[in-house]
Amino acid sequence: MHPARLLISGLLIVALGNGVSARADNAPAYRALQHGQVDEASSLLRLQLAQNPSDAGAHQLLCRAAYAEEMADTAVDECQKAVAAAPTSGENQMWLGRALGLKAAHANKLSAFGLARQAHNAFERAVQLSPENARAASDLGEYYIAAPGIVGGGSDKAHRLAQSISSRFPAQSHRLLALLAEKQGDLAGAEREFKAAVAAGESAEAYIDLGFFYQRHQRPDEAATTISKALAADRTRGEVLVDAASILTDANRLPDVAEKALREYLDSGTQTDAAPVFKVHVQLGKLLAARGDRTGAKQQYQAALALAANYGPARKALSSLG
């Protein structure tokens, strides 16, 4: 699913990407998590932790399962335990930053600023520990763009970071510069940088970012055209399909293409916790409900709850059908 937008007291914090390889002990739970089976993954991981409470990988995966379900307190607790068990893991620090951002999104203003400072520290530590992790650099850069200076943000920091990663991660560098220009109201400059990110590799993800930009600024036809290019460029048939469907739905364009993309993702073998399967079932259910297919929508909501029984949005969507 496209980068999750986490609101920290009015600040947009973006969390990107998916995960890391799992230890052999945690491989079944990792596979379950990638396929959206968060209840199963959580049960397996808790059994593992009962035997080895200091298993950093298990704590990180539990953090990610809770993050996918938007259970902020649990996510922060588990990621803190992962960091305590493996403090030099940049991946653990990155996920801690994301979990703290999620918690801040639901906190009061005073608490949110404290959590934002902690998230900032975690993101910076993640980049220090894993300088070759493009996702960690993107998280930090987007934090800099969104957050005020009082909690470690700043446009100057974002610009310096974008410049520093330009040779290693050119597309991500252009993307950060695009988001920075957009934040500053320079829409022409933002579009130019998003297009430069596309030119850096013509990746499906870069087309998705450009499509989201067009959709945000009420340019639905250009968004739809760009999403068609993203789908043509996509080779993994992974979360790009979900992002494409989201943009098309928001732009009120090509609903058949959006539905096909979601179904293709659900039927693929390339799901990840970047686009949790249970959330995609809810997304497809809402699309079907909007098209008048209440039976199909109900089936999708029920499928979501079979994977994540405590996922509130699925329960709410199901109850809305009466």
C-alpha cells in the first residue's frame, strides 16, 4: 500500500516499504505476516517469545503486525523491545520510528510532540546504522519535510539529505525534493522533480508517486494516464497494484481497472505487509459497495476479519452494510 500517512499533530509523516529477512525460527510467522495473516503470525511469534524473550526479530515482526492493524501502543512496545535486544539494527530503529509516528497520530498535541521527537531520533539512528537502506533515508527525509524545527524537522535538513543520497538513490532523492517543493507551494518544481524520479529508472513506484501528486492537485485525467504507465512498468505485481487502485478510486477514474488491480494483488504470491492483505480486502469491499455490490463487499469484509479479527475498520465496514 502506498506509504502510510501518519498525522502527528497536523504533520504528515510517511512510512515506506516492507521488511527484512526472518530467522529460521520466525520464518513461518514472517510468511504469515506477508500474506496478511496477522492473527496467525502474532500467535506464532508469541509462542517463539515464550521460549526466547530476547528474540529481536520476533519482537520486530510483532511490532509490524500491530502496526499493520494500527494498534499503536502494541507496535511501540514491541519495537522498543526489538531495539533493546538488538540496538545496532537500523531496521529495528526504522520500525520504531514508524510505530512512534502511528502512536503520535492518535495522541493529544502535547504527547504527540514528545512522540515526534522520539520518532525523529529513531529515524536518524536508523540512517546512521543503515546508510544503504533507501527506505530509512526516505522516512527520515519525509520527517524533516513534515515536522517543525522544534521536533527536529526542517526544509534545510531535508534538502541536505536529498543531496547526500542523490548518487546512491537518485529516484528517492528526486522524490524528496519533489515533496519539499510541494510543501513549499512550488507545484511546478514538484512536478518536475517527480518526473525526474521517473526518468531515473522509470520504476512503477516513481509513476505511482507522480500519479498521487496529480490526484492530490485535482488533475484526475493525468493521474489516470500516469497510473496506466505504472501498471505497464510494474514487474512484481505487488503493492503497486494497490496504490494504483487507490489513486484511480480517489480520482473517480477507471473503476474496472482498480477492481482488477486489487483482485490481482489478492491472487498473487507477492503480497507483503507494505500492503496488508486484510486492508486490501477492505479496500476492495468499499469499491464493490460503492458500485452496488453489497454481497461482494460483505464477502471482502469477512475475508479481512478472518485474517485480522480485531481490525476495527473491517468490523465497521461490515456493520455499515446492515
